[in-house]
Amino acid sequence: MEKLIIPSILSVSDVISMSERILNVTLPLTEMDPKFGSLHAQTSSIFARLVKNQKSTTKNSFTDVSILADKDRDCAFICLRDVLHGMSVSLIEEIKSKAAKLYAIIDKYGGQIYKLGYKAESATLLSLLKEFDQPENQQLLSDLGVIMFYGSLKTAEDTFVSVSQQKSEEKTIQTNESEAATMILKEMLPELTKLVSMLQLYSQFDPDNYGTAYSQVITSITEINTIARARKTRKQNNKDDDEKSQQA
């Protein structure tokens, strides 16, 4: 049975797929034999760790929220920028003069700072907001009746910073608690092999209760091995082609 499950050709995803199928098929059998049930539980525990630590499936729960928060602050900035720009070209001199002073601050830091990366945009906005927070500029915003647009931008930036901090904290926790999936494979494969070997033995002595499950398990293992071998062959062929190209 050890030759049926071939570690050398299986990727982490292959082992997860194979394990999930085997564990699901054999779950109903765990109540029939305590030893089989104990081995199944142990294998399931390792499987849960493997799934949790598979890099390709790890996603920060704040990723989508941070994207939306960044979009909101971009919209708030563009709104304030365009409102002040429109007023700065007004034919009403008092409005034009006051708006021009405020728009000059935006122009100083760049009218397209929303195109910067997350950290660069936050750093630039921090400097911009500090200037807008000056009493004389707050008065100009109030005089022009656009203080609410400025408040909207500050709130949006505060929200983004908060979400970014939570995202960073979660990433730190995930890193500290994570295990290398390849290391967990070294625990998973022997236990999975034991489980299938025990199932094979039981199917020989009690085919009525274990035969069907064993056949399903063998079918699943064979299918995944076939896919893994094909992938390995493609990689080897591509490698050979690259070497020939370099020699040509």
C-alpha cells in the first residue's frame, strides 16, 4: 500500500485533495471499530493543520475591507479636490481667492495622490491633512461651506488606517501561528498510508462492511496519482525543451 500513495509526485494540493476524499469516505466506518476511529481522528487532526497552513488558501480577512476603505478615501479626496478647484476658478473674487489658497495645498502634494501605493498615499495625506487642520485653513473651509467634504476625507483616512492596522495584526498572528505545509506533509502521509492500509486489511476480512469504501478510496488515489504524474511529466518535458533551446 505504501507504493500506492507516492509522496515524491504529490504536491500539497494533491495530498489535501486525496486526504479529504479518503477521510470523507471512511468517516462512516469510524463507529464500527475503535482502532480505525482513533487513527481516522488523528489523521483528520493533521489534515486540519495542513489545510490551515496551505499558503495558497491563506487570505487575510481584512484584504477586501482595506480595498473598499482605500476606494472611499480616494473618492473623498477627489471630491474635495474637484470642489475646491471649481471654486478656485469662480468669477466671484472672494470665493476664488479663498479656494485658491486651499487648492494650492492640494496642488503642493499632488492632485493624483490616490494613485500612490497604500503607504505612500497615507503618508502624503497625513502631511496634507496637517496643513488643512491649521486654524486659518479650517476657517477658509468653513467660509466656503466645504468643511463637510474635508471631514469626510479625514474620516475615510482614519478608517483606512484602522483597517490597515487590523490587517497587519492579523498577518502577524498568522505568521506566528503558521507551520510549513511541507513539514506537515511528513506527518500526514504516513498516517494516511496507515489508514488506507488498515482499510485494505479490514476489507479483506469483512468485505461487506469495508469493501465498497476501500474501492472508492483506491479509485480516488489512482485518479490523483494520474494527475500528479501527468503534471510531473509536463514539467520534465518543459525543462528538457528549455535545455535544448539553450544549447541550440
